[in-house]
Amino acid sequence: MSDTGGAAGPVRRICLVGASGLVGQAVLAEAVGREDVRIIAVARSEVSLPEGARMDVLTGPLESWPDLIAAARADVLVCALGTTIARAGSQDAFRAVDRDLVVDCAEAARSAGIDHMIVVSSVGAERGSRNFYLSVKGEMEEALGKLGFRRLDILRPGLLRGHRREQRRLEGLGQVLAPLADGLVLHGRWRRFRSVRARDLAQVIVSVAKEKAQGRFVAEHDNFRRVLQKIPA
């Protein structure tokens, strides 16, 4: 990932999937009032838009998403899709969202001529991990790397902090304890596991969407901080 904040330039059209989640909502909020990006969300149902938002939402069942992604005529696909095993109901159902649906959207984007993708993964993602969640994230990353994007940005945040509509008990406790752990425990090689605010990650996403360099870029906590430091207040 480039450590620049992204120079001003033509308007970047961002197709956003996962707009109803914590990160997706933060990306929508970040785009309000900006003239350098335009968001087109693709979702199964209507998405709650922040006050002052001027953006499009294309809705339809999952089987229609390839057509909707094409209709967005976007420059960049931003994927903030994600669930939990508890919410999905089984490991297979979790994999169907966090790997299969993400890859399906990416393939649709490539077919539509979109050559830049930004995906929210997880710190510690690795195909061979003994942790099921992290192994699925690793499988997803590996699959995306084979699709031929001109630029692929894989963002690996630690615990995401922010208000969720859905209640995740353990994650809620983690959000309370995370700032303390970040400062007292997570140092050195553990820094990459530090938490990140959803609104900060959204700023990173919008900034990276304007980058021009080609390649596969994996970003974690310190990369996020460097990008944020380059963004004008």
C-alpha cells in the first residue's frame, strides 16, 4: 500500500458491497460531502444512508448482483462483507458469505471491467491457520489474488471499534477493553493486532481507492496509521 493519502483527481466511482455493516456504514459516512468519490452501493435491500448522503443504492437478490455491479460502472470495488459463525448458523454458511460471496462479487467486478478491488479481511488471515475464521479469510484472499486485478488492496484490521446495529457480545466486551490492551499489551510484533475505529478504516479505504500504483498490497495497523497521517485534517 502506498503511504500517501491519494492526490486529488477525477471522481472515483466506488461500488460498495457490505454497505449495511459497521465498515460499510462508515464508508458511506466518510463519502458525505466529498466531491472526489461517488458511492454506488449494491445490496439485497434498502440501505440506511447517513444524513446528507447523495449516493445510489442498487438492490436485488444475490443472483442479480453481477448485473448490479456492472450497472454501477465503477472504478473500484470495495468489499466490506462479513458475518460471524453464530449469526450464519454454521461453518458452511459462514464460508458461503466470507469466502464464496466475496469471491463471486470480485469475479463479477472483473467481468464488468473493474480492475481495482479493496477488501476488508482480518489480521492473522492465513489459509493454513488452525483458526477456522482466519483460515476462511486466508482462502478468500488467495482466491482474490488469482483474479487478475490491476490493483488488489487487502486490509487486515484487528478488532473493529464502532457502533453496530447487531449485538455481538464478545466483540462488545472487546471494544470496551481494546483501547487499554492497545496501549498496555500490544507492542512490537503484536502491534498489528491493535484495534481500529471503523471510521478510521473508512478513511483509509476512500484514500486507497484513489491510488494508482499496481500490484497486491496487504495493509495492517501501522499501514493504516501512516495513511491517516497523510490525510489533511
